Amino acid sequence: MHPTTTPAAVARTTRGHRTASSTNPIRHTGRRRLLAAALAVPLLLGAAACGGDSGDSGKTELSIFWWGAEGRAALTDQALALYTKKHPDVTFKKTWQANQGYFDKLATLTAGGNAPDVFQIDDNFIAEYAARNVTLDLTPYKDSGKLDVSKFPESLWKYGVVDGKLAGAAFGENTQGLVYNKTLLDKFKLPAPTTGMSWADFITWAENVSKTSKVPGTMDPSASYQAFWLWLKQQGKDLYAGNQIGFTEQDVAAWFELWKGARDRGATPTPDVIHEGNATDISKQLVVTGKAATSWVWANQMPELKKNTKDELGVIAYPGKPGSQWARASMYLSVSRSSKHKDTAVDVINFLENDPEAGKILGTDRGLPSNLEIRKLVADSVTDPNMKQTITFENELGKTFGPAPAVPVKGHSKVRSELVRVAEEVEYGRMTPAAGATAFVVAAKAAIGQS
Amino acid sequence: MSTVRTATRPVDPVGPRSPAAHRRGPGVARRREGTAAYLFLSPWLLGLMAITAIPMVLSLYLSFTNYDVLTPLSEVQWVGWDNYREMFTTDPSYWHAVTVTVSFALIAVPLKLAAALGVALLLNRSFRSVGLFRGLFYLPSLLGGSVALAIVWVNMFNRDGAFNSFLALFGIEGAPWVNDPHWALETLMVLAIWQFGAPMVIFLAGLKQVPNELYEAASVDGAGNWRKFRFITLPMLSPVIFFNLVLETIHGFQGFTAAFVLSNGTGGPVDSTLMYTLDLYIKGFVELNMGYASAMAWVFLVAIGLITVVLFRTGRFWVHYSDAEEH
């Protein structure tokens, strides 16, 4: 970002403007002066736009960039203010915005050599950034204890390791969560779905909900990579195996068939509604728009979903063996390799992750706190019933968590969008599950550069 | 005046020029005026250089590299024509995006021009509150390209949107329009056509320029409304039609905002709204394939240039300039 225009430059520019425009140029001013004025205006504007304040006297201004809603911004502001209170010579230049467009902006900032010192990133992009050396390797800081991850579950901080480098510090933990509309089910005296249901049982349950309540029982998750991934793990496969895809055409075809069956039985909405639900916005999830009784999300999104509906919500694990779910870093904090204040930046991350006061302020907004002691502290003090439910659910499920897979490879975000495209082709009936499977395997391989 | 005149001559929207332009000859004073004009233009010219020209040249260079946004420019690798080759041979979405864009332009542009001309003809009469109507019809264009409008469109044209409620009055069950791969692009076309205000205003200005004597003479000769339209209005208006056609064609090919908003930036449902510019955006900013996206941009520029040249060539056969006979 360009620093703000200095007042002096503005004044000069305005004056330059006035000489150039308020008098008849040819008669009253010489051509040369006119030329000077004409050249000066844009040059000054340019200079004003590029001139930064370089005079710092022991003070550090750290730029920090995250995505999220207003609520998150308020919490983050408070936590950062606390840091400044403890370290008066460190101030923050905070920038935040909605998730849509966040990564465009992060990429362009990086390209312009203005990467923020500290930024939020998720597992869709961390490999892209780490592979291109945008993120600072935090391993030395971890080893020296300047970045303390000793209270993190091991699989959680390791989920930030890309090619042997610690690219980001997990800033919150979540796992797959199936959110259902309690109010709707109660109204029709339908049983709630339960953790541990088989996929077939779940689809039968959803079909029954559709028939009784006339609201489709479940969103069709065939385009959801986290549902597909979990299902693969339950079949003993994986989304990725090293730098290769970890599944076969048969797996994809079986997955598409499973949901084609569910659609044919009326367990899901029509394809156009499924398409609406495939948008990543919280507010468009079908469980809150009332177009389906369940949505496939991440557990920490439950309180946010609740803000978009009057109905009571419940959360359970995805179907199948719950032990196959894993603790995923809902996001990370990373330091830019080009940062001029690397040590301070790491210290800020360490503070946000491990300071009890900061932890209490931040709560579970970004997922369960990574630091288990802070997590306990927050769980004891949290009042929001939906947050409470999420914490209980994740703690319960956490007991059976399997080992986390490696961070998705570079090209993962393209794999995700290809899954949406192909799954929708199948949903709209423009491709058979088998043809879709072939297309997806080709596209996924191309996306991650597997020959 | 003289430079401006030659530059815009073939597409002059206001029709015959004032006689004053012909009277003044070239001279020293005029040349000096020209220099002054460039000086006054310099803030814009420098801006053009910094914001448009230099990045354009840079993007031409990048189109021959594997630039991925995150890697510093100094480390990019020259890949020759690879990006261009990939575009025309292996990229599965490229030709799809071309098809979507061309069909969008082929259908939406003529219909939009027809709508603009039709309404302009209606509004060219004098009746009370004609000004109000002109304003109302122009209104959608003021909102042009806006995100808000695209969002309204999405809400109007989904399964339980206002449009289907309207159809339901007649017992018709509508499609889910924007969420239906068969109809999503058509919905975007309707949005584009509805924003016919800008060409309409230009048509109106052109219609005002048609001398009334011609119509009067035709009436005396017993010509009906259709013949007057066909043999007076259309030929007299042809430079304006041409101008609008060129402008709207270029505009049509560049459609981005509505497609982006409607599909959350994905080009969906199932790539049905994957316009060329949207595909380019996805390749460059989402997939970080900026070198490839730059190559796409240059092919796009050349293609639009060629289409414009073709339009100019064919224009010779049907565009009549009223001052052509004078020379």
C-alpha cells in the first residue's frame, strides 16, 4: 500500500494546479513555466503517493493483515492494543477484509513488495506461499522457544510444516462439523442425526427428513473437498499422497454415485439449490437459508452460522467412523520473509497464541485456541451457548482424532475448484458419475502438476 | 480542432460538423495551440504512461514468462511461446471461455442496440414529460457495471426470485435462471441488454441531426413510416449506429462484473458464465498464473483489434457520411 499523502505535497500540488489552470496559459505565463507546471503536477502527485515516512526512532510499526468479519476485527484490535500496552514502542498498521478477495489482495501486496509483516493464511494457500518462499521459516524461532508451540497438540503445529519448513503457526483448530437445524427437526418430531452414523444411514435419515418436513434433509456434499477427503480416509485412501493424488477414478466414481443415489431418493435439494450451497459464504449455507436441514462445514463456523438464523442449530461429526477426522489448523499466522521486523513479528504471533489475556479476548473466533492451556481457560469462561457447544463437540471428538494428514500440496485450491465444477456437472446430470470421475482425476493431476 | 476532427471522423457520433471547423485553416497560431493542448494533456499523458502503457509493455514481457505473482520479477523464467501454445492447444477452459464470450457478444450486442434504437425512436417525439422518460430509460446505464445491480439480478432471477413469482401469476413455473447452467448466460445477456441507456442517448442525439426536410419531402412523395425509417432514418443514422456498434462490441467482449458477482468469481454454474475476462482473472489472481493470464490478455487485445478492423472494413458498405458527397 502507498503511505498516505503528506500535507505539504498536497498543498504544493494544489498550487501547481492553480497556476496551470486559472490563467490563460499562453499569454500570461511563458511556455517554459507552463511546461514546468504541467510536468510538476503529475510528478508531485507521484512523489506524494510514493514518499513514505522513513524516520523511525526505535519505534516499530508492524503491518498485519487478516480476513474476517467485524466481530473478529474488534477482538483482534483489542488483543493487539494489549500488546502495544505491554510494548509501547510497537504499533500496528491493521488491515482486514472479507474472505472473498483476501488472497487476491495478499498476492498483489506481495508482488508489489509490500507483503504485510504478519498475515493470516489458510491451508488452501499456505503451500503456494511457502513453496515460493514468501513465508519466513519459523523453525529456528520454534527451536529457540521464541515461538512457543510446546502447548499445542503436536499434529496441529506440524500441520504448518511445508517441505520441512514451518511456514505458519496454527492459529486455531477445527474439524469437520455437520450442522443441523434442531428447530426444524423438533417441529416434525424427527430424530437428530448422531455422530457415528454410517453414510448409508445418514442418507436414509435425510430422505426421511425430506419426506416428512418437505425441507431437503441434507446439502449434497459431493463438491465439498473436506467431505470427500474424510470419506477417502475412511476408505483407507487420502486426498494426497506426497505430491500425487491419493485416490483413483473408482474412488471418485463411488463418491459421486453415493450422492447421485441420495439425490435420486430426494435426500438433497435440486442441483440449482446445491449450487447455491456450494458458495463458501457462511450466510449462503443451506442450513441457515432454510433450504436444507444440514450443511457440511467446519465446526468452528457453527457460532457464525447461528448469527444468520433464528433456528437452533446442532453440530455432529460427518458420517462414518468419527476417528478418521483430524485436527485441522483453521488458519495460520505467518511472517513475511521480506519483513524488516521479523523478530517483533514472531513475538506478536507468540503473544497472540500463548498469552492468557490475549487468548481470553480472542476466544474461539478463529477456532479452538491452539494452546491447550488457553483452550481450557477459554472453555471455562465462554458464555455463548453455540461456542460452548462447539467446544464440547470438538473436545469430545478430539479424544478419537487420528493423525492429521500433511498440509495440502501446492495447487490444492485449484483441485478444490475443479471438484466443485465436476461435481456440479454430475449433479446437473450433464456427466455420469463415471465420466465425472475421469474428468476430475485428469483435472486434479493437472492442478498439482502430477504427470 | 483539426486533429480531433480527422481522428474521430469515421465514427463521429454527432453527425455533420459545424461549418466553423471548415473555415479556419491551418496556421502558426493553431500549431501553438496544439502544443498547449499537449501540455495540458500531460498530467493525463504521464498518467497513461505510468498506469497504462508501462504495465502493458510489462505484461507483454510477462506473457513470455512463468511469472506467478509471488516470485519476485527478477527471478521469472523466460518460457518463449509456451503460454500461447498452451492456450490454443491444451488449456481445457480456454476455448470454452472464448465460446461463452463470443456467444454473449453476438446475441447481447445486436439486441441491446436494437432496444436502444427502438426506445430512442419512441423518445424522439415531443410529448409531455419526454425528459422524464429519457431519464428513466437512461437510469439502468448509470448503474452500469455496478456490483449492487448484479446482486439484485441474482436475487431476482433465482428459483424463488421476483421474476419467477411474476411468471407464477400466469401459472408458469420458471427455471432457476442464474443457478441453471442452461440459462445463466442468458440472464447475463438480459442484464446487459437492459442497460441500453448509453447507446440510446447517442442514438437520440443522432436522430435530432436528421433534417426534417427529408421527412417532409418523403411525406409529399407519399412514403409511409416504414419507408421513411428504412430510407431516411437508417442511412442518416448509420454513422451513429456504427459508432455504437463498435463501442458496444468492445464493451460486450469485456463483460466481467456481472459474471463475477453472479458466479462468486468462479464462472459457474459449471462454467456457463466463464467469460474470457473472468477466466483471465481466475488464471492470474486465483491460480497465480500471471504470465499465462498476460498472454491471454494480449491475445484478447489482438482479437478485439481485429474485430474492430473487420467492423471498419464492412462499415464502408453501409455507413453513409453526409459530408462524403461534398468532396
